Amino acid sequence: MIIAANHRAAVDTAVIALTAGRPVSFLGKSEYFEGIGIKGKALAAFLSALGYVPVDRTNAKAGLAALDAARTVLEAGGAFAIYPEGTRSLDGRLHRGHTGVATLALETGAPVVPVALHGTERVQPVGKKFPRLRRVTIHYGEPLDFSRYDGLSSSNVIRRAATDEIMDAIARISQQEYVDTYHQRPAA
């Protein structure tokens, strides 16, 4: 299955991993794996052990490789989590989803479970290194099935329609304001 969630804070991944009820693999920005020294190597090893797949967000070909890694997880019957917005929401709104989530669903036949995280942005606000104890709520929606599009995964129109359906489901359960524009990545 594919877990498609809104993305409010760095701790979102831990919250999903702790509540999913099964092992989950995630995409992680490649910068997390490029640290130097003992601390950098330890972080990379830790994230790899958790099932993170590094993705270079500035390189489209590396992004395709990350989707290939996700396909491998899904085809083996695993769970793969993805944040369709591509980055954390800095303004609290839900932004337009990238079509990678639909590509995975259409090509693998995996159901998509929409997920809404509430409160994680207060646990670890942007710019804070250490989390604080705050109430967090997570809502798992009903699985979405895209089998009606079998054989049409190469269609940009179908991938966009499926992605929009996923984002609509996330918006309904998260009750976030939806913005039909891509969110800009935070400055490095």
C-alpha cells in the first residue's frame, strides 16, 4: 500500500512509522545522507536502516530512481509512504501534489491510503532541532483504488486526475485549505 500524507513537520515520518502498524519505507531528501564525519555517517546509516530511500530533489533522473526503489517496496508487498506535496507546508495549507504518487499507484496497483497529520508542526516547528511534547493526531482515510485506470499509467491526464483525487481525500480528512499551486521548497 501507499501511504500519502500531508507534510507539516520533520517528525511526520516518525509519527507515521509509529502508527502504521507495519514497517513503512519513505523517501528522504539526499542531503540527509550526505553529512560528513561521524555524525553524518551515523545519520545516513540510521535512516537507511529505517527504510529511507534517498532522493535528490534537484535532479529529475534521481527522482525517477527513487520511484523505482518505491516500486520495488510495493511489488514486494511492502508499505511505502510519500508526501505528494514534495516538501513540508510552511504556510499550513495543503498544496498541489506531484504526480509521483499516482504513477506508483497506477503502475503497481497498490491502494493509496490518504493520511492527515495534525499537530506535528507544534512538536517540531521549522528551524527547531529538538522536538517538544505536544498532542498529535493522525487520521488514516479509506484506501483509494485506481484499478479503473488499468493500462493508462502513461497518460499525463490520468496521473494528474489520480493525484488530484488523492489530494482531495487528504484535504477532506486534514481540513486544511487546499491551494492548487506547488509549494516552494524551503531555502537551503
